[in-house]
Amino acid sequence: MRILLILCLAFPFTSSAKMKSVDDYIEQYKYLSCSGIKNKRTDIDKKYIMASKQKKKRMKRQISALKKLKKANSCKNK
């Protein structure tokens, strides 16, 4: 029984069903103003450097969603 418990804890339970798509992030961030989009992007860029591969994939989807929202809201580049 202990061996089974140790094996279960050794392998992380990750599911692609829980992963958000770019469209999910667009829905999540759609109420941000232009300055909010810029601040969120800056925050993600700071965390990106030290993130694991899996987190980097998620952050890339977040960045893509923020780019699409920025373009849709006609935010100026400053």
C-alpha cells in the first residue's frame, strides 16, 4: 500500500483537459483596460524567465491572448 502511495505522489497529475486555451484567457482578460493589459504583460514577462517548460507554455498562451486583446481594443504602443 505504501509503495502505491509513493508512486502516486511521484508522478504529477496533469491533464490537458484543465489547460486553458487562448480563447479562455481572452474571456478572462477581456475586461482589462489598456493599462491593465500592459501591466499584466509586464508581470508575465518578469515571471517567464524563471518558469518551468509547462508554465512557459501557459504563459505563451496568456501573452497571445493579451496581444489579441490589445489589438482588438486599439491600444497604443508606449
